[in-house]
Amino acid sequence: MKAPQIKNLQEITPIKAKIVRDPAGVCRIFCQRAKRKWWFELGQHRDTDIAFERAMAAGTIGWPAKITDTAKLF
């Protein structure tokens, strides 16, 4: 899958993100856009993926409090 290109960093949607470990031990990232109640796995919903990428570039992703150093995530 080709990564979406970031064109305008001015239109950044607030994003909440969490990391979930499944029974097989694989870590998955789930994201929730502002004003939405649904959580989507990263890579499964195009609009959420674009919003996540923009927020990641701007450094405005809301991670859970137990994640202290986001530089080590990726």
C-alpha cells in the first residue's frame, strides 16, 4: 500500500492512538479521529491513515499516558 502524501499540515485532525497486543503477541496501532467514536487499525481505513500521518508529522498524536517516549515507537 502506498503511503498517502502530506500536502497541507495546516489541516491537522486531532488523533488519539493506542497500541494493542493481540493473543499472538503482535502489536497493533489503533487510531481515533476527533469527533468520531470508532477506532480503526492503522492501515485499514484510508481517511484515518491520512490523519494519523499528518498528526505524526506535526507531533500532535495523543498517546496514552504510559507512553513517555514516542521516538522509540517507530
